[in-house]
Amino acid sequence: MKNPFQPGDQKIFITEVKSHQLAEFDSGIVHPVYSTFALGKDVEWACRLFVLEMREPEQDEEGVGSFLSIQHEYPAPLGSIVTITATLKSVIGREVVCTWIAEANGHQIASGEQIQKIIRKSAFDALLHSIIPQK
């Protein structure tokens, strides 16, 4: 694992709210706004942008998410452009901690924290193999 970053460094991910990202369950669309679930996926990606530059694939390294908090504060309707700013808070061992905010339509719509760990992919694959029932 390499770490070219300092606490306070930022990564930005911009996305448009699309129909598959709306607040929807099996019963149908609840609200025509960016769902917390879709926001979580995009936040994971924004924070992963750090991990992509830190992991060393030739050393069998990959990132795995271990924590995500979301304080969803304001709606972002279909078609909104959402900017997610991930800020590196700390790197402790192989743990990469980011805070983040999401903004759209002139409002902060959400904030939180996300943690990923950089691990050996082979070790994670072995763990999965040990817990997935064999056919």
C-alpha cells in the first residue's frame, strides 16, 4: 500500500440523479428523489477514489468498505446534479477514513463518514470461499 495523500486532500465525484436512483421499493416509487441507498453507493465510489491510488494491485491489494454513515438532510429530485466531495480524514495502518458532503441545487443534501480497508485480495477471497456454501 502506498499513500501519496495528506489529511485534508479531496476527491470529487459528480453524478446526475437518474430514474434507477430514486427512492423506490417493491411497492413503487416513494418519492421522486435521490434515494439514500443510491447516495450511499455513490459516496462509496467517491471515497474509493483515494483507495484506487493507494492500493497496489501487483501486491494483491484491494479495498473493502467497512463503515458508512449518512445524514441525509435535503432532497435532490430526478435530474439534479450532485457533487460529492470526499475528504481524507486519516490513514491508520491499512484503514482509510474519509468524511464527505453531497451538494445539489444550492444545498448540502447529505454528509457523513466512510471507511475502507486495503487488504490482500487473496485473503478476502479465501474468507469468502470459507463462508459460501459449496455446491
